[in-house]
Amino acid sequence: MADENPDGAVDIVVGRRDGKDVKEDFTPEQLLKMRKNADKAIRKFIPERRTYLQQRVAADAQAAEVYPELKDPDSDFYKAAGYLANG
């Protein structure tokens, strides 16, 4: 959006509330900040998240070997672990 609207953007639909479009206006400064945040996410946060998820898969597999109860969704241990992991 920043590339296509360097002077700002008017009446951009950002969501819906009560069946009606919610629109906002954006200044050039806001669009530039959004672009910088998006670039940072692509460069930094997404690769970090990918690495974390890969490590999590390995840790989950190791935990399942140490605690076979994690493979049984009906066990109390499995339910407690799920509750603690997901809050």
C-alpha cells in the first residue's frame, strides 16, 4: 500500500463491525512505518519463528520419547501438559 500510495491513503477498509466496513485514512508517515514493520517481519521475525517451530518439533518428539503418555490424548498427563503448554 505504501508503494502505491506514497502521498497517503484515504478510506481504506481495515475491517468490519456490525455488518459495515470500518475505514481509516493513513498518512504517508503511517504508511512508511507500516512498510518498515513489514520489512522487519519478513527479514527478522518470520525466520526467527520458523527456527523456533523447527526446534519445537524436535523438542516435542524428544518429549514424546521420554514421556510416552504424551502420545495418549486420553491420559491425564497429556491433558495437563496441553493445558500448561497452551495456557
